[in-house]
Amino acid sequence: MTTGTDAPRRTRIQQEKRELILEAALEVFSTNGFRGSTIDQIAEAAGMSKPNLLYYFRRKEDIHETLMQRLLDTWLAPLRELDDIGDPLTELRSYIRRKLEMARDFPRESRLFANEILQGAPRIMPLLAGELKTLVDEKAAVIKGWMRAGKIARTDPWHLIFSIWATTQHYADFDVQVRAVLGPNRGGDGRFEDAARFLEQLFLEGLKPKG
Amino acid sequence: MTTGTDAPRRTRIQQEKRELILEAALEVFSTNGFRGSTIDQIAEAAGMSKPNLLYYFRRKEDIHETLMQRLLDTWLAPLRELDDIGDPLTELRSYIRRKLEMARDFPRESRLFANEILQGAPRIMPLLAGELKTLVDEKAAVIKGWMRAGKIARTDPWHLIFSIWATTQHYADFDVQVRAVLGPNRGGDGRFEDAARFLEQLFLEGLKPKG
DNA sequence: CAAATTTTTGACCGATTGGACAAACGTTAG
DNA sequence: CTAACGTTTGTCCAATCGGTCAAAAATTTG
């Protein structure tokens, strides 16, 4: 055992080409969904022929599966970093900010994930009920601790996490709608900063006027 | 002029069958997306043969288009009802509640809409930049009035509306994930009431502990 | 009733799909 | 050089797709 991993041994070309395909597939899958995407589209986006693509990934589903596995790791990273050290409100604020930055910088990943969930998560259901639930339960316990200590208001930690996911991912998944409604001026590059400011106030202070 | 509408004249059977098809198509489109759905699937769900379905809707896209037109009317109804009479905080609270009820009672409609937006809204883009933007701008002005009057805290009204959309529709679009994370106990029928309680507190009070 | 009209279906079509396969091409080691 | 191996492509295939069409069946109309 020299490599230390059980991953299949790949040549340099294989690594590069597989990466190229995954990048192209992310683009295609995230905008057309799994069934709405064709191998030809992915192959063309990757600059190679269909049989050539199938040399690196035997089935269309293999590409999607590889993409999903990588996605979940990076996608949940911000939540994993949420921990007990530091001020709770600051911790939550920076979690929200980081999630919003991911929506801004990785909208395709967000849409890929949204597509999968929308269609009933047929391919990652076990992960949701397993790994994801475990992680969320763990972080919900941390948040509950903050509430007991009087550091933040008492609410439902699970729905708090949901609302952070929903509000931040909205700017990736519904980007077209957001830009259409905001119009050319307010819908420009500054919209993420506006969103960050708004979300910070919403989650910290709510809408009640200051007494 | 006896009918008062310019809709094509239809027999009783046509009305019934068209309704049957639209109901079936809503089910199929909302879970598979437009490109991911086949006419055969819709026909089978509607309990008729494919050529028979095509007798009522000439093209697959016609079904989707009809579905979308109906959807937008009912979908924006809660926002239309938001107006200047009554207490602002109460008004917003009841808007959130109504949107959450729609996510609970019409999840398929929500997913149909989400699917369309996710894929770049190719079929309803003009509506977003036109009718929808106008409506939102109008309501944003109302909310701004409330802020000037000191009735609610000053924030960005557009992003406030986005956050209400995002948090409520999350319980329809990401229902699978919500139920998986909450587990069998907390993920049962009571999850919408929990969500309602949480969202009310979030939007009114935020997370800061009471002084 | 019978004629006219509407509704339903089986058979079919061209286009596109995911995927297989063998042959050709390129690269490298001896 | 040549043999071995990794890479690329043209061609092909069966299945599925959206949609057509003529004819049969059912319904409505007179």
C-alpha cells in the first residue's frame, strides 16, 4: 500500500480530462437539470466528442454522482465551521455572510443542489437523512446552548438554519428573478452587498422599530 | 355578445379533460421539470392515451404555458392583498402566514415555479421584468412609507420581500430536505406550525436576546 | 332513427437520446 | 525501429422522444 487511498489509479491526462468534464457538466446540469441535459451538450462544453467523454465516465449518471459527492463536502463546510468558540451573534452573522458569499461565488453548485432537491432528491436522499441530519442536529444543539445561556433569543434552531439556507441560496437559485425585479440599477453587482446588509439586520434585529 | 369572454368555445368534455390534463401535468412537471417530463407520463397520469391528450393540447409547451399563466395569478395574490390599511407589522405578519400556507397547500405549484426560475425562466422572463417587477416596486413603495412613518425598522423593502419569498417557499421546494433533517418526529404535520412560529419571531424580533 | 360532429385510438414517423464498439491515432518504453 | 498502452473518433444501435394521421368509436343533433 503506497498511495494510502483506494481511489482508482489515474494518469495525468485522465485527471485533467475528468476535471474538464466535471466543470462542463456542472455548467450544463445546473441550468438544465439531470434529465434535461444531454451527454452531447456536456461533451461539447468540454470540447471533446461524446465517445471520448464516455471513455472517462461510463454513464451520464456517473458524472452527476461524482459532481454531487464533491458538492456536498464544500457546500456544508460553512456550517461545519460554526462552533462554540466566540460570540454567538458574531458566529451566526459570519455564517450568514459566508453562505451568501457561496451563493455569489458558486451559483452553479447551488442550482445543481436545488435541482436535485426539487426533484425529490432521488440520488442523495440517504445523505440527507444521514450525514446532513447528523450535522444539523449537532449544530442545533450548539445553538440551543446559546439560547439557554441567554446569548441569543429562544427560537427553533432547526428552522433558524433553514431560514439561513433559504435566504442566502435564494440569491443563487432565483438570481434571474432577483435581477429582473431589482432592475438594471439595483440589480447590478451591488445586489449582494445590499442583501448582506439586509440579512444582517433581519436576523439580528427583526423588523420592529427601535423603541 | 353573450359570453363576455374571448376564450375559445369549448364543450363540456373539453373543459373537463383539459382540467384533468392540467392537473396531471402539474404533478409531472413539478417533479421532473419541463424537459424532464414526457407527454406519455402526463397522459398516463391523466388516464388517457398520448394522441388523445394531444387532441386537447397540440404541443407539450401549450400545457406548460397554460399552467404557468394560471399559476402566476394565484401565486401573486397574497402580495397583491398587501396594502396600506391596517397595522404594518400585522399586515406583514399575515402576508408571511399566507405565503407559508400556500407553500403547505400548493407545493406543486411552488415547485413548478421554482423549476422555471432555476432554469433561467426562459418562458416567463417578460412577466418577471414586467408585471412582477411593477407589482413588487409598488409594494416596496408601500413598505417604504411604513418605514418613513416609523412603523417598522428601516431596511431594503425589495430584499425584505425576497426574504419572505425565500423562507416560505423553502418549505415547499425543499420539503424533502426539511423532512429528512427534521426526522420523523419533528418533520411530521406540525412542521408548518413550527415554521410559522419561528418566522414570525424572526421577522418581528430577530435573534438578539431581549434586553 | 340517421347524419353530423366530437372524441379516442393504433399505427406510424423523423429526430434525439444514452450508450457500444472497433478501428485509428498518439505516446512512450525498450 | 516496434510493441504496448492510453487516447480519440466515426459509425452504429435500440430506446425514447414529440408529434401526425387516418380510421374507429362515441356523442350530439335534427
